[in-house]
Amino acid sequence: MPRVLLHYLAWLSAASLLMLSGFSACTSAQIGGELSWDAVQEFVYQLQNIDLTAIGQTRFDLVVIDYSADGSAGERFSAEQIAALKNSPGGPKLVLAYMSIGEAEDYRWYWEEAWDADHDSAPDPGAPSWLGPSNPDWEGNYKVRYWDPQWQVLIYGSPSSYLGQILASGFDGVYLDIIDAYQYWGPGGGSGLDRPTATQEMVDLVKAIATYARVTRNLPAFGVFPQNGEALVAFPDYLQAVTGIGREDTWYNDNTPQPSEETSEVQANLDAFQQAGKLVLVIDYVTIQSLIDDFYAKARARGYVPYATVRDLDVLTINPGHEPQ
């Protein structure tokens, strides 16, 4: 059966399930009486050197930032700061907090120096069983066995958890990274573990995060946006649970075009999200004006919301000709 037809059937099943179920991502629900998820036209994505005042002066209607000025609990943005950003001079904004659920980061509040005291990129004796090797592409990031209950307790389930702290600061939702960790731990993945349940366990974790925020904490319109891992659209309950998806490198890997076959496969999955009423955010790290223009044109033509910036996500980028309106 053609791949596109498979994606369509998965979307159709999920759409039917949405109509039958009382638990949904509420993509049209208003947040704070100002904006709805399906009204988003432009977004900005910045994780380092965050200047809330500067972002607040822009007309972006969706903001993706870290929950903290430097990633630490000590510099966590307060509820007052996030409220001010949501009601800023540039216009009302929805604000998502970045949260990695597939890797641990050694600058977060939960990290203990003894876990890798010699900094050799491998967990030391006594490190938690969920901690895996470091990510060679991102210093200070470590793979995690995300299905482990001890890791999940850090991520969600209590006011002191990562998600609990994000909720206390008043964010409108979460932007979940390293969703595609299931590929690393699953059959044929780089870990060598070949865990047969890795994909389902990532689906279950994302659903559990959504349920905790929307049901346990009574925030029914709380946004849940996974980054990458778009093939999980084949799971109707996953599609139902998320508000939208973010996808990096759809057309370009930095300033190099992606193989057309890869882009076509990614688009088929993103189209399934979009057709199910989900907000599709795309980020390409292009820095040449002609490529930026091409990226925006292609994304807009498919109904996606684009943002071009640098891969380090350490600057507030306003692309000429694509300024937020």
C-alpha cells in the first residue's frame, strides 16, 4: 500500500477517535481569552540569550523558549515574567517551554555531578539506571531510558517535577524534544538495545505528560508539541493527544538541500498532522536569503508555520521579507 495512503488512513482513524473521545488536544481552545492554537501565524524559537523584553516587542504570536534564562532552576522565569510576555507590547502571545524528555542535560536542576564526575561522556558507577551515554553532537546531553519510572518522576507528576515547574511559571504548553529517541533505543537503533517496545513507550510518555497537565492539573487547553518523530502520526492516540508538531530540517540541512525522497516522506507525515487540525511548525536553519525565501514559500504553501534561524538558537531572528505581522 502506498505510504501516503497509509498516512491518510492513520489520520482518518485518529479523526474518528477524536470525535468519540472526551480527551483531546483542544486545538481551537482559547488560552487566556486572547489567542487560540489554530490562530497562530508566526512563531519564534530561541533557547539561549533570551531577552523577554525584546521578544515581547515583536509581533510573533507563538514563542518557544527555555523555561529559564540559563537552563537552571535558579534563573527560572517567574509567573509574572511569563504573564508579561503573553500580554506584551508587540501583541498577545502563546508561550511554550522547551523540555527535553529523551535526553538529560547536565545544567538542569535534577543533574548530579557524580553521575559523570570525570566528564568522560559515560555514566559513572552509581549513576541512575536510566542514564545512558552522552550525545556526541551536544556536549552535556545524555541519552536516557525514557521509559524508566525514575526518569519519568523527574519529568512530570508532581509540582516539583520539570513539568510542574513549567506549569508554576504559567506557560501555555510544552515543546518536547528528543521524541525520536525511540529510534536510538528501538530495533536497529544506535544503542544496540533493540528494545521492541521503544516506540510505544515514547507514545505513552507524551500522552502521560498531556494527561497530567490537562486532566490532573485541570488545564484542558494546555499545548503539547513534540519536535520531530513525525512518523508517530501513525498512532491515533498520539495524534489525538498532541496540539501540534515541530519539525527541523524539512527542506534544508543548514544551507544544503535535503534529499527529495526524505523531504517527501516528512511532508506526508506533517500533512497528516495538518489535515487532523494540528498546528505544524517547521524550523530550517537556513541563513542565505534566497534559501530563506524558498523555505518560507514552500512551508506556507503547505499550511505550515515556518521559522528560519541559526541552529544554536541563540539569537532573536527577524528574517527580512518575513517579519511577523
